[in-house]
Amino acid sequence: MAAIFRDDQYFPIQGTYGSKWRADVEQAGGGCLIEHSIHDVDILRFCFGEVDRIAARTANFSGYRGIEDLAAVSLSFASGLEANLTSVWHNILSRGSTRRVELFCEEGMVWLDDEFRGPLHLQTSDDVEIRECPSPPWVDALPLTDDEVGLAVRAYVEADRAFIDAVVEGGLPEPSLAQALVAHRLVDASYRSAASGGVPITMA
């Protein structure tokens, strides 16, 4: 029925991020939506299917020209599901990058905090279940630190290995270029909607 997706992190030009370029629109192309939450748009489409209509608003609180640090995006899916994505870059340096996702169905809801680390919560009229989200044993065996940097790297190693395995085996990596292009089209439509004051864009 409905998905609520919040993605926030401190403005990634400081702290553990050596990325001053993210404040330069000529290099980054935009802010939190294109640089960070394009992955969120991709996840939503992967989970819930094709998007019929998208509307967005963006704002700039930091003062870096062309670099939005707030994006609020509404996505209407062909299935009838409605999703709201809020992407924020703030200056709370004690708060690392994290995501919270809530999904409401007719007979239950699911929610996830702290990105891939979970746990995953499932609630129905009868019960609440908590499922851990452990990494495969080979991921935990990697010599990575348990600090913010080590945990951030750990989040990507499964996808990195899948890509390398596909290349080594002569296969096509997933996700494909075609899937990536759809995510870019959705983000582009979001920017066009925001530029028009939030007017919804119908996706072809």
C-alpha cells in the first residue's frame, strides 16, 4: 500500500568523507538526490516495480550552488503503491549515514533501520517478529574494522564480489546498465518536477 523511505547523512564533504567535490555542482551534478538517493530510487523500483508518476521538491540549506541537501520525492507505482522518499544531508556529525524504510500492507507492515545491518521487523495483527540480517560468513571473515569506515566498506563487498565474479565468468553483471538508466531517468524526472514547483511528471 505505502512505503516511507528516509535516507540521511551528514553533508559528505567532512568527517570520514574525503569528498570536497560533493559541494561543487560542476563535478557532482547535484546534491543528495543524484549523488546519494539515486540508490534509494533504484531500491524502490527493484522492490515495487515500475513507476507511473513522480513528483519532487528540493531545497538548499547549505548554500552550495546547485547542491540540494533536501529532496522530497513522491513515487506512484503501477501496482497502486505510493512511496515517499525523504533524502537529507545535515550537519549532525555524530550521526552516520543511515536509512529507515517502512512498508505498509493491508495485513501487516515491515520496517528496517540502519540499512543492511537490520534487524528487519514484521508486524501483523497477531504478532511482531524480528529477523536478524546477518552477512554471509565470508563477509564477516574479512579483515575489516568495526568502525564507521569498516562498516561502510562491508556494506558493498557482496555487490563488489558479484560484479567481479560476473566479469571473471564472462557473464553480464547485475544490475545491468539498462536498470541503471531507469534510475537516472527517475531522478531526472524528479529534478524536472522540482524545477516546476513540484508538478508531477508522468513516466513513459
